[in-house]
Amino acid sequence: MDHIELSLEQSLDHCIKCNICTAACPVAAVTDRFPGPKYVGPQAQRFRHERQPAPDASVDYCSGCRVCNEVCPTGVRIAELNARARARIVAERGLPFRNWLIARSELVGRLSCGPQAPLVNLGLRLRPVRWLVDRVLSIHRDAPLPAASRYTFRAWFRRRAPIRQGGARRQVVYFHGCSTNYYEPWVGQAAVAVLERNGFEVILAPQNCCGLPLISNGDFAAARRAHAANVRKLLPYVRQGIPVVGTSTSCTLTLKEEAPEILAMHDADTRAVAEGTFDIFEFLRNLAERNELDIAFDRIERMLPYHQPCQYRAHRLGQPATDVLGLVPGLTLTDSRAACCGIAGTYGLKREKYQIAMDVGAGLFDFVRRSGAELALCDSETCRWQISHATGVVSKHPIEILAEAYGIAPTVKIGNPGFPPLLFTGMPGAPNGS
């Protein structure tokens, strides 16, 4: 066992039982089903051994938001310990079909996206269908499921005519993730437009799901295969010094840290890909710090609410999105300062956890509503869907606003008209149907 692995498993010995993590935990604050990070994390970990059953199933109610990691004064890596404990339970008791299915976002996206998307979306808008899904699969009837796109981002990229500029160009690999490829291709269009505006040739390398939904649902064997496949596909570019840039902050965190640490994948190739991966606003802020970012922005007179998702705070980078968008004249962002939106990827889709997720995000939802803005910004796709679901306010990725500031949004037809296409009905403050 190497030093990195040892520090994760033995970090529980640094727990001083101060309960700061429990006081800060957004899940423990709204439900008694989760007794708190200290109890199911370092405290329960002392009783977890390979030759005896898992001592406490309540760890499954940990959402993995990593707030406990942020506030722990002694650096106990509670969220990672909890993820491994959940995997132990899955190994002992098996993975329920509901969790198996929603953990395979690439498979679900591939089956939903394309010419069949209108039919799939129409079916899931019908209340009897959602009731049946709730009863059979235990996916809550009001959960914010995104509408599938009629085309994939990769198909759009293959058909497009890239911007041609004279002279040698820098290159960047774009990691789009499942959500952009199957549900929000306009986010990828915006990212490509911004990167090309700054003189980069965008390469669309082979890639697959980052594996985070598999990790979150305790399917570590499948998660290791997914991460190893991405390392194989991205490594040739990283070895050439070409950075990997992603718009899903959850995907980039998984490539950089979550998969290597939680899955104990510490080989040289995995480390190389981790070190060569950047979230898009992290990458753009680095350009700005070197005076290499094109700052010829149009003026945008708006004041917009912004929520930095848990997964972005876990990067420990500050607030790259607000730093870069702060360069746009006239644009003002107000920070939600909310701990979590509650959705936690697939967590809030589950029938038994849906209301917990809504209660966790209540402060954020109130903040967005009180802002009076017609648009909210957030870097995480599932957080955007949760915000729109709960408030009825359109939520977009900050890269779409940056593309607008460059005056290139209409050219690449970024964004979707009207309300984001979420498949849910009946929520207060949220529109029915589309």
C-alpha cells in the first residue's frame, strides 16, 4: 500500500470528534436517516473490516457532497471513506437494478438520444408513465430528469466547419461528459466556440463516462473499468502536452481526483491524466493570469445569481467562473453561498431521497427566487436541472454567458429556447411538461 492509499485509510485517526462536520452536513440537517459524517465516517470506519459485515447501512444516505471534507479541521477524508463503505455494502448485498440503471448514464443517454428522443421525452412527460417508473424503479415521479437531445454533441462536432486561423495553433482536448453529449449539446458548442476564439484547435478525443455515477452508487468494479478506459484514451494526448479541458466539473474532478483516490488507482498513467485535466474556467483563468485570454467582451448589463456546486468547491480552486466572468463589463454575479443543491448526481432521483434533496436545497432555491433574475448560473449539469426544477428559473452553464459576451452565441446556436427541457410535473414553482 503506497503513501497516498495509506493517508486515506488512516486519515480517520486524525478525527478529534469535534462534530464540526456534523454541524455543517446539509443532509444531517434535514433528516434523521443520516446521523452525520462523523458517525458513519471515521467512527464507523473503525468497525469496518473485510471479515465482518458492514456495521451501518445509514452511510448510503451520504450524498457525497464533500462539505465534511471542506470543514474538517484535521483533514479527515470523510466523503472518500463513506464512498468505500457504500461499495462494501454493495459488494455484500448486491446492487439494486434501479441503482445499476441510473449509474450507467452513458447507456441511458445513448438509448434516449437521437431520432427517438421526442418519443422518449413525450412518454416521460406523462404522469401515468412517471407514476409507473416511480412504482417499478423507485425513481421519484417528480425527479428532474433532463430531456434527451435529438442529436449528440459528437455528431454536431463531426459536421461542423471548425474556425481556421493562420499560423501554428495550440491544441486542447475537450472532455464533454455524458450530459453534454446526450442532453445539452449547446454547452459543448459554447465551449468549443470560446476555446477557438482564444486560438485553440479543439480535439474531440475518444472518451466514455467518467464513472462518477458508478462510484456514487457503489459499483466500483464498473467504475474502475470506465476510468481505466478514459486513461487509455486520453493518455496519448496528455503525453504530448495537450491539456484535457471539461465543462462538467463533476467529470473533471473525477478524472483529477475522485476516481484515483476512491478507487485506489495510483499508477503513473492515471496520475498523468489527472495532472493534465482542467475544468474549463480553471483553464480560462490560467490563460487570463498569463495575459493570454481574449478579453474583448461585449457589455452585458445583467445581475445573475450564481451557485458554485459542491463538486467545484472540491477542486479547491477558489471560484474560477466568477473570476473570469468578472472580466465581462456590466455583468454582476451574486454568490448563493449555499452548501448544496441537494441533487448530488443521482442521489435526489431516488424515491427515498428525493425529498431529502429538496430540503437540502431549500436555501439555494429561495436565494434564486428572491434574486428576481430570469436566469441562474451553475457549473454542474445535475445542479442546473435541480435549480430549474425547484424554482422555475432557467439555469445555464457559465460558459454560455461567456460565449454570449464574445458575441458568438447566435453563430453556434447556443442554448435552448424557453425553459430547460426537464421531464417533471407537479412541482410548486415549476412549469408542467416542457
